Amino acid sequence: MSFVEKVRLLDYWKIQDAALQTEFPRSRLVLMVDKRLLVTKDTPEVKLVEHSYDHLKQLLGEYGLQFDLSTSCLLDALPGDNDMIPLFGTSVEAADPPEDSPISKKDVLRQLGNSLGGRFTDIRMAMLTMQEERQRNLLAKFQTLTKWSATYRRCPKCAAALKMRISKSGAECVTCQKVYYPTFSPVSITLIIDPTHENALLVRHRGSAGGVFTAVAGFAHSGESMAECARREIAEEVGIEVESIQSLDMSQPWPMPDSSLMIAHVAVAKMDQKISVCPDELETAQWFSRNQVRQALETTLSDPFLKNLPKTLDDRQTLTYIPPAGAIAHQMIRKWVDGKIDVLHSSRI
Amino acid sequence: MSFVEKVRLLDYWKIQDAALQTEFPRSRLVLMVDKRLLVTKDTPEVKLVEHSYDHLKQLLGEYGLQFDLSTSCLLDALPGDNDMIPLFGTSVEAADPPEDSPISKKDVLRQLGNSLGGRFTDIRMAMLTMQEERQRNLLAKFQTLTKWSATYRRCPKCAAALKMRISKSGAECVTCQKVYYPTFSPVSITLIIDPTHENALLVRHRGSAGGVFTAVAGFAHSGESMAECARREIAEEVGIEVESIQSLDMSQPWPMPDSSLMIAHVAVAKMDQKISVCPDELETAQWFSRNQVRQALETTLSDPFLKNLPKTLDDRQTLTYIPPAGAIAHQMIRKWVDGKIDVLHSSRI
């Protein structure tokens, strides 16, 4: 089946509930239990674990867990034996064991993970550490549709019930017929460099893991172009103006805390200004040389799960890591460290 | 006041209802009546008409019309005499004249426009013909916030009332405290060219004005990067695959029919495929030479309000116009006609 045929089949399944319902028992599924994702274990790469419908029904049933169309969303179309079959994500909740149970819920989930040929992990950590873009984007879709379909139950305009599509790609008000779609917003993420291109301004977010520095990011407001969004976010967060902004032609869907599409830029700062961080969002913002950032990149690559995070308050403020390889910030910073960003000389502002 | 100070002031006004309410009587305002925008008349450029709060109160009052905080949204901060003052957009509805009235509502609005030093125009036409990006983006924000704040009255999760911020930049559920923000989604808009870069594939949308051809565009789905969105939209709409996609580093907020942020790309088509248009969306898709497109560009520039649109069915299918200068599609097509798009040779897919 060609790419065009696949795209059109997905477009059909998305809106044709009856057709998709018929396909469900032939589908393959990836799984979340208690908002934790089933991924491979003991493999060099972190990947989603897929099961056939029948196999998953049986294995979950042994633990008293059930899934159905209401807990599932359409993620992709996969080649089957003769034709295409759907890939669903399904998200279920496990009941707490009885109080007098000899084993904890954590133990139950560990056993369940084993039975299913994997382990359960935090969604953010999975996004940060999965190496394949396709896997990360499927997870972003799974999380976005799961959260959106759990939130959009009533029409924001008239408060009547929303009829959710089986695919979870839209919901229609049963009274006023208005259709709502999964919401996610454009975010600018911008690497700020100095006019020599040899230094980068990185920031530490409040509440982020100690020693991890990254690029400036924020949601676009209505009425802004992406460049205007980047320029405003830089002013809001680190209190400086920039002399140019340009697209890096990289983007990444990111599902948390709110769903977004991160769009990468590089900006050259005006150097006659003092950094003044927005204290609600940032702990600190500092200039680092390319060598300092390269060192942090290498530390991150050698410890991709950030197991050696600094614990003391002082160390938190020291550049030790950048975000892991699954984050677009990592890829942007790496591109700059490797000298692969060509900054145009024409100003974009 | 510096750009940084302005950005931080807007950020403060956005969430501090009491502070913004105090500023309201000092504000300047732009106006919609019956969803039509007040713009300048008899000027070479179409621009928003601004009024002071007091002046607008008085002039609208003479026509029995009223505005207040509930009909208004925060658009910008402008320099006042000593400090910054807010720019609001306010959108009011005019009552129909009594049945036995000697003058029609249309006449009333024409008179009102005159009194206000302008005329009322269709929002889409204003977006297409306003020459300044700042003006278009203010209008996009005005329309997006007006429509969003009229729609989001009840919590989609629990159906309780939403408390709308005065700025219209967010609304909080009075019961579950969840905060919602104005929704607008990323859209890829892509100029498809052939491997020689000398021909472009342009499309005519169903229901668009006759003879107007444009680029392929569509909303991003959750879990897609912008490049994946562009690739899928091209497959869905014209049934072909492309060998590369790259960002044009241009974007534009667009408020209708649904609010979006259009992000421009160029794609090089694989040439071994037949065009097959999606009949729900498109009337036709055709390859045109650079000279054919240049001719349509020149026709559009010489008739920016598209006053000589073809009327017959055959003429509708002939490339006569591209979208007017306010549309990002116009700017992308013009850049290509002028030979100013550098297509990289590295594939992005």
C-alpha cells in the first residue's frame, strides 16, 4: 500500500466510526496502565511494546484489567497479512489491591509488565529517551488524544454532551453540532547565541532536574507569527532583545504538561543588555561557551537517563546536562555544538 | 518603554483583571460591528481605525450601541502621553431597525462607518488586503479572541461555568479550576514544485473565488512534526508523494474559518505520479510554469481586491489570480516566482 493510500485510509478511519469499530478486533495496540507506558526492557533502545488485540485481551484479563473502544485511540495504520490494520493506543487504570494484600500495586504492575514482555515507565522519560522519531511521535499522539478525549466531555459553548469519535480525532456536540478537535498549540523553542556564534544562553527551569540547562520555549499567543512568539518569549523569560531570529527547520510534537508542537529557532542576542530572568519560570539563565556546552552534551550522551543528577543546591546551578536525546532542545544544541547551524546575516525582525 | 518592559506589562495585564479593568477607560479601541471590521476608507492602504474610549462611547451611543469589558479583548500596549495604555478590540451587535424604518440596517452601518471615520468590511477581505503584517496580526488576534471567548462559556470537562479573563487570554472553571486558553492550531502551507524548480502545483479550493489558485494547506494532527503534516496533507489533497520538504521561515496567524498559525514550506514532488485530488476539498490541482504563475501574480497585484473575478464555469478553472498580498500563500508564491527560494539538495524525509 502506497503512502497516499495509507494516508487516505487513516483519514477514512478517523471519521467513520462503524468501519473503525469493525477493525478493532484485528488491531494491534500499545498500552498505558495508570498513565505509565509499556516499553521494552533489557534492549539497547527504548521502544513501544505492541500486542495483538486477542493477546492483550487475554493477558490483561489475567490481571482483571479490561480495555475497549472507549479507552482507545487510533494512532496509525500498519501492514497486516493482506491489508492494513489499525494501531491503537489504549489507556487503562488498575484498581488498588485490597488493603490486606500481601503484594503492593507497584509489584503487580511489575509482574504485569513482565507478562507483557516489557516494563512500565514515566511518559516524559519515554519521550526523552526513545531514539526513533516515529516512536516518540506515536507516544505524543497517544498521550494527547488520551488526555484530550478524557477532558472534552461537554460542549464548551452549550454544555451538552459531546459525542467522541472512536478514533478520538474529534467530538461533536449532540445539541449544537459544533465539532471540536484535539487541542495542541505551537510553541517556539529558541537557541539564543551571541553575535560571535561561539556562546549560547541556556536556562534552568524551576522544578527541572538539577544541573540540566536548555533553550527558551513558550506557547505562541493568538495573533503572533512564530518569529514574534520567539522574540516575545525571549523578552519575557530572560529580559533581552535579539537582533535576528531564524527557523531551524526542525519541529517536534510534545505532549506534556499541555500538548504542543515545538518549532525550533535560533536567535542572535543584542549584547548591550543585562539578563533578567522571569522568576516564576526560571531559576537562572547564563551564557556558556561552546566548549562548556559540548562537555554537558557529552555527559548527557554518556548518561542518557540522567542517573547522576547533582543533589546539592550549588550543583543544581552548574551546567552538567542538557536534555536527553529525545528532546528537540538536545538536537538543536547538538547541531550548534557541532557547528552545523548556518546563521544568516539578514535580520528577520 | 523598552520592548522587554512592554512584553512584561502585557503579560501582567493579561492575567490581572483588576489592573486591566482600571486601564479600560484610558484605552484605545478598534471595532467590529456585526462581525464586520472598521477600517480606513479613501486611503491607499487598508488599516484599522482606532478611537479613544471616550470618543467611541459617544459616537456609538448616538447609534444606540454600547461596548464594555465583556465585548472587548486585549490586543496590544501602545505608548500614551506618559505611560503605556491598552489597545482593545471590541465587537458589538447592531439591532435591526424597526420594520417601518425608512432606512435599512446597511444604510445605518454605512452612516456609522462615516461617523467613525471609516467603513465596515468583511474580515477575510481585510486580512487579504491589509498591507502591514502588524495590522493583519492584530486583526487575527481580535477575531480569534472574540470567537474563542464567545465559544468557551462552560468547562468541557465538568460543564461548570468558565470565568473568562478580561483580556480574553484564558478562562478558568469555577468548579474544577482547570484553565483553558484560546485554541488555534498549526497549519502547514506548502508550495509544491517539480525537481527542475521551474513548475509549481497549485490548487483551487471548492467554494473559493473563481480563477484563484493557491498552495496546499491543512491542520497538523497531534503527533506530527510540521514536515510530516505537510507530507500528509499533500498526499491527502493531491495524491502525490514528495522527495523533500523544507521550511521557508515564514508564518502567519490566520483567524478563519478556524484559528490557525500557518507555517510555510516548500516541497519537491516525485514526478512519477498522477495527481488525484481529494474531491471534498479541491476542485482541481494543476502544474503551472513560472511564467504562468508570474502572469497571475501580476494580475493579482494590479487588481488587489479581485474585482474582475471570472464568472463563467470554464473561466473558474483557469489560473487568473493567486491570493491577494495579505495571504502568506501570496508571499510564498511571489518568492518562488522571483527565484528567491533556495531549495536545499538534502532530503528532509
